[in-house]
Amino acid sequence: MKIIDRLQHGWNAFINNKDPTLRPGPSYSYRPDRARFTRGNERSIVTSIFNRIAMDASSIDIEHVRVDKDGRFTGIIDSGLNNCLTLEANIDQTGRAFMQDAVMSMLDEGVVALVPIDTTLDINTNSFDVETIRVGKIMEWYPQHIKVRVYDENSGTKKDVVVPKRSVAVIENPFYSVINEHNSTMQRLIRKLNLLDAIDEQSGSGKLDLIIQLPYVLKGEQRIKNAEDRRSTLERQLNNSKLGIGYIDSAEHVIQLNRSLDNNLMKQIEYLQSMLYSQLGITQSILDGTADEKTMLNYFSRTIEPIVFAIACEMRRKFLSKTARTQGQSIFYFRDPFKLVPVTELADIADKLTRNEIASSNEMRQKIGWKPSTDPKADELRNKNLSAPNEESQSLNKEQYYEEENQNG
């Protein structure tokens, strides 16, 4: 750009941003639309489990696609809904951040609503295209409607709105009986962890937990009153002392009680944690990143796939009309199978896929992260190990094929 054009059309955030009438709206010291855990889930291992599942579920691409009469994927539809799922769900979230927010809220609350905010037509109609979408918390249930609490980006606050069920994707947690049920494994584990936290706070509260053995028998009100006065005197000594030092009589004895007591609380927590991992299809190696390919495949099949399928199926049911589904529109999800493949095996897989004419060379280069080749042959589904047939042989084969077809009637 020329210097004159830059002077005429250039903009600086500090020099040109001096509009006195600008009122951005209410301000916060934290992000107001961010999902936050409830019922004390943020203070336990539940946070790490939910975050891991939400991150892996959001890594699977969900797209608005077109299918043929047999239900096979033929192409991606350039629509507002597909833009929300892949690029920008709203002014605050990308498509992937929106999916992570939806999965985390669903795991925490048990059920969540995906509310269309801006649409091309009224959501009470049978056909509309979603332009922006947000995650809402369901506050009340009605026969045909629900009341959801959703963030309003215009006012900067969360508002309660009543929307019809048929136009809002209501996603229920597939693991509801394991995670969100009142007496489920997850809730029992949370209660045990809360008990452990209470014991830790009590042991670290700074109390001495001492018993003073006095040199006389505590019988009668006067002796009990003398004991209380002695205890109060010792407490004042320790509080008023800079180093926390006090004194007692030579005939008195101190018995310390702040020793750890043996209980089976930790064993119960370990048992519930292992049971929860098995019911969710998660292992410790998945959380710390040391799981092998078979473990990750089992994890994606048993844990991630049911969650993503529930989201995609509900979007297909609510955001696509019957006419759109008849015309071949659908919601598909795709997982990249090459993410878990080591580099040492990628070359062998690429050779098998290209040799059997399943993928072209440019498609495999894209999976590796290389730019596509300009060679036209790189886009052909052809075995590169075989010589390409010339045009004459191809025409002869076609003529021979048509002659055989005519002879067979």
C-alpha cells in the first residue's frame, strides 16, 4: 500500500479510538459467558475428567453436509449452521470452543440446550438457518417449551428466555446414570472427596488438639470451673506469646491428639475412582497422555463417540427440516484416523491407500501437512506402481466392452 493511502485510510487503536460517545456496555473482571462448574465439581478430579472428554469430543469435526440417496457423504454445504460448527459459533467463541463448552456443560449439568440466537427466519417456523448459536442452561421444563439461561452478547448479561423444544437442540448426557444421577458413582466419589477435603481443612486449621491432665480429680462444680479457668489461662498464654510458648505446672501433663487416624476413606475413594474410570471407558494413561493406539481407539469408541453422536443426531433432528433431509442434507461428524498413527507407520499406510486407489497423492500430502502438488497426476486415483494405459488401449477396451454388452443383449 502507498504512503498516501496509508495516511488516508490507516487506523491506529490509540490515536483514532477517541470517540467520547462510545459506551461498550457493562464490564467484568472475568469472562461472563464462560462455562463454570456447579455443585463443587471444580474442587475435585471431576474437572480434569470433564475437561479431557470435552477437549477430545471437540476435536471431532461436525459439519453440515450433503448426502446421496444411499446416505453417502458427497460434499459440504456452505451454510450458516456449518459456519457455526467449523469457524465461528458466536462473537465470543469459535466452533471448537463452542463444542467444548457444550460438552463440558452437558457433563456437569446432565442436560444442556444449544440455542440458536440469530436465525434467518423465526424459529417457530419449520425451516430456518442458524447464524449464531450459544450454549444455554435449562432452568424450567414445559410440555412444548423450555426456559433457558443464555448469554446475551448485546447487553453483556445472561437472560432467561422461553424457546420451543422443536427448535432447540436439547442434548442429554449419554452417561447420565453414571455421572449425574443422585446416587451415581460420580456423585458418590464427589461426596467422598468433599469429606476428605473437610478432614484436610480441619487438620490444617492451626489447632493444637491438646488435652491437659490436671493433678486433681474433676468432681464438683468448683473443680470443673478451676479446670476451665486453667484451660483459658493456657490459651491466653499461647495467643499472647510471640513464639506460641506457654507454661504448665510440674504436676500437669500434656497429651497431644493431632495424630492421623486410620480410616478407609482413601481406599473408598480409590475404589470409586477405578469404578468410575471403568464405567466411562477411561484409564489413567489416557489422562496423562501415555495411552497406546488400541487404548485410545477403545476410548474414542466407548466414550467420545456416544457424546458426539448425541450432539450430531439432535442437531440433525432440530436444525434440519424434513424437506432439507429429503433433499439430502445431514449432519455428519468426522474423526481424523491419522492423529494416532506414528510417523514410522504413516509411509506404509500412505502406500497402501494410494496403491489400492483409495486416496490420491495430494490427499495423503494434506494429511501429512504438506502443500498439494501441482502435478495433475497427484489428484488421480491410480496405482503409481503400474504404468498408465495409453489412449489407444483405453479406446479399444471401451469398444470391446460395448461389443460384448451388445452381444449379451
